[in-house]
Amino acid sequence: MAQPRRDKKKDYEALQSPFMRIPQMKIDIARGLLDIGVTQIYHLEGRAPESLLSEMQKKGKELQHDAIAYLRMAVYYAENQPPEASKLYPTEWM
């Protein structure tokens, strides 16, 4: 199965984004958040992970089945400082 072509410029932008400070964060999720206009971690406060996922899908973003877990973790991280270390694993949010 052929892998989708990746835009290296967008990958670099996502790697440099504040979202990569969130432990375990995937680059695809960071790029998806940037694509929907969320540019800072504090922009996630009070947002529903399901609505973020829906917005990302409307933009035509193909996401893996575990994307919702990463979004839940990111919202938790934004709303809880300091976050509990045990909750900074996507498997805790599935």
C-alpha cells in the first residue's frame, strides 16, 4: 500500500509548533491542529476533542483511529498545569 505524499514544509512547521511540547504527541495531530487554525496550546482550553476531530476531518485530513486519544490528551494538557504524568499517554484516553 502506497504511503500518502507528505508535505515536508508542513511537517517542519508542525515539528516547530508548541504542540510538540506535549509528551507523546504525534506530528500528524499537531499538523491537523495547525490546519484548522489552532496554533497554541492554550487555544485547546475548553474545546471538545470530538469537535476538533470533526473539524480536522472536514478539512480532508486522513487520521488514524487513535487520533481522538491524542486530542483528548492535548486538551487535558492545556487545561491542567501541571498535568499528572500518568495521564500523558494516549492509551489513557482511548
